[in-house]
Amino acid sequence: MSDKETKSPDGVLDSASQITTPGADSNEAPKIFNWWSMLATCVSLMATWEAICSTMTAGLISGGPVSLVYGFISAAIGTIATALSLSECASMCPTTGGQYHYVALLSPQKLSTPFSYAAGWITVFGWQAVAGSAPFLAGTMIQGLLVLNDPGYVYERWHGTLLYWAVLAVALVINTMAIKLLPAIEVTMMILHVGLYVVLLIAMLVLAPTKGSASFVFTTFTNSSGWESDGVAWCIGMLSAAYVMIGYDGAAHLSTTMHNPSTSVPRAMIGSVLINAMIGLTFLIAILFCIQDLDTALSTPTGFPIIEIFFQITQNRAGATALTSTVILMAFGATIPLVTSAAWTLQAFAADSGIPFSNLIARKRAKDDVPIIAMILTVSCLALLGLLNIASTTAFNAVLSLATVGLYISYLLPTFLMLYRRIYDNESLPYGPFRLGAAGIPVNIISVIYTTVTSVFLLFPPYQPVTAANFNYSSVILGAVLVFCAVYWILGGKKAYHGLKVEILGVNVGNWNDA
């Protein structure tokens, strides 16, 4: 390796080198996405205004409108800073591994492999869990409409699971049988995402019998969570917005299917956050202005306050059903790219031998390079989670909450390391085409503060007093994942996993720690 192709003493590769991973090489995967279709994928995957319809309940209980509005603004600022930080990493290292590859790149050499290994498990499990959120929303919201329209309907959790499975099945078929149509599907979904937002916004503002006051929307604080500290309640309420602002890193995990990923991935990530932040905030404010009876909405038998709010706005079941159906449609559409990104992330980690049965899971279909085994495994795991919902909705929701915890921690790790490198070893960083420059340190600091605070409060019980029904089991699940990760590392993962691979001028020169 020449002088221009070496790492610094701390283990950072200079800009003369290209970093890739086996199975994720930029020359292998067909380039089916451009930056526009990838932007559409991330926009529809995040589905921010749609997701706020299901998460706003927690915010209304923990802080009320003040927590929702100002929490959303805070989450948007923190998310934009995080997206900028991760985009800089993605421009350096455009691989499907995403966050755990950034950790490998930015960590001190001796810690690169174990740090990236832990980050890989967190990222993979976070994406596996988040892929179940949209189909679950679609399935259970259909049940909510059945409750609204059929007084004789008896709500059963297994009904929701069957509907959840149906949505997953369609996503699997599209991802395995019609992968080349995915860019066109996602562009269509983004158009619907924006178009239906406009339709719902106009419908709510025109049809609502009365409008709430600005003081209610922007100054009303209520704490029904049981937490004595209003500050804690506000932070927990902010998580309603934190949840709906994740997933933009999906572009990074599909980077090898894109043209010019070093520039296209940052544009897709940042663009999707900006679009969804603006749409989500205005949609949320419109809902708060149009609520007619908050107490009735929170106690609705449909399970979704937004269904009752739509019913109050339209004053008839048909109108409420029509408005709710738009949310279900978009949740259905978001499931497709969620499964795509989750499967590609799993395949990348398997290609790096980070999980059991890596050789099998890392396989791709020869004719189109689709990670078919990872795709089937992802949907199968999500289907099994549906059985958990039959036993306990609380347990299933705990797994879904792991998605938010896992992804925020996966965002925090490379951003913190990037900030550390920028301060102490900036000259050796292999910057890509997208670079924050002088804004890098303040942007990284905002991101680290936001992701740290969010990751901590995501583990808090949402209500007091804590019971078996309202306990936040995501901390238990995250701990179990990390324990399994550590055990597998000791039993064989340490020998099999070698982290980031280094490629110079198209030639694999070995493992990151050996380069």
C-alpha cells in the first residue's frame, strides 16, 4: 500500500482509498435507483404525517399540545442535524452497512472491530423492528374502522395479526418478484404522500364544525402521565415526534442500488427529512386546531384517537372512514421500502459474518442481486412477531419501540465518533463529496445531544405508577439483544467478524485492521 493509501495511526483511511464490503460492492448490485426515486423511497418510508396519527396519543397524555408542537419542532431540529451528520458519513463510506460501517471507519483502530460489531447488531435489530411498525398500523387501523362502522364487531387481537400478515405478504411479493418496479412504486407513493396530505388538510379545515384557539394549540400543557416532573412528561411526549422522524437512513442501506451514492444518498436523506418535517408539523397543528372533544378521542373504543377525531370533524362514519383509509393506504405503502431496507441491512451484516448462518443469509439471487434469503427471513421474523401480538399487545409494542431505541443509538454512535475525529484528528478524515465544513462541529453537537436525550427517554416507562401493562419493555429487549450479541462474539463472532473491508482501486486488500 503506498503512502497515499494508508491509514493514520488511529486507523482512519485517507481519501485515496475506497471502502466497500463483500456482498455490498458498488459494482455488484443493479443501479435501479437514482437520487429522485431514492428520495421518494425515504419520504414514503418515513411517512411522518401518517405515523403521527398513531403516536400523538402519547404526546397528548404526556404534555398535551405543547409537548406535541414544540416536541415536534425540537425533534425536527435534532433530526436535521443527525441527517446532516450521517450524510457526511455516507458520503465517505457509501455501503449498505450504513451506521456500523461508519463506526468501523471512525473508531480507533484497536476498537474498530468490536465497536462496529455492536453497532451492527443494534442497527440490524432496529431495522428489523421498525419494519413491523407500518404493517401493524395498517392492520390494527382497519380493525379500528370495523369497530367504528359495525357495532356488532368483536375486537380480537388475532384479527389484527391476520391483517398485519396480509400487508407483509404483499410487501414480500413486491420486493422479491417486482424489484425493478420499486422506484416507480416509491415515486407514486411520494406523490400520494404529498397529495393526500393536502387533501386531508383541506378536508379537516373545511369540515371541522369549530376550530380550537391558538392558546389551546400553542400554550396548553397537560400532564396525565403520572410523572410528577412536568419536564420528564414533556420529554416523554416529545417521543411521539421522535418516532415519526426515523428511517431516513434507509437510503444508506440501499446505496449499492443507486447511481453516484456518495452524493445521491446525502441528498435523499436530507431531502426526505426536510419534506417530512414541514408536512408533519403543519398536519399536526391542523389536527390540534380541529379536535372537538379531546377526552372522547382519548377514550375511543377504536383504539385510535385519530379515527374519533376524523369522526368529530366529518360528523359521519363514511367521512371518518374515508380520511382514515388514506392513512392505512400510506402505511401499507411504507411497509414495502421498510422491508427492503431491513433486508438489505441484514444481508450486509451477514456478508461481514456478523450473525449466525451468515453464509446462507448473505446470499443474493444471481439474476438481479436481490438478497432473497434476507428478505424472506425479515418477513418471517416479522410474521412471528405477529404471534406475540395475539398473546400481548404490550409485548408486541415493546418490540416496535425497540426500533426507535435501536435506530437512535445507531445514529448516535457514528455521530459521536465523527465529532471526536473532527476535533482531534480532522486531517485524516476521508471526506466525500458532501462535507459540512465549518458547520460540522455545531451540527454534530446538536445531533449528539438530541440522540442521547432521545435514547435515554425512550427507555423510560411512559406512565406512573409502573405496572406490568405499561412498563417499557424495550429496555429489557435491548439488553437481551446486547447480551446475545456479546455471547455470540465470545463463542465465534470474534473470529468470523472482521468489520469493514478495504478496497483499493477495485482490489480487496483485506480487513480494515490489517490494511
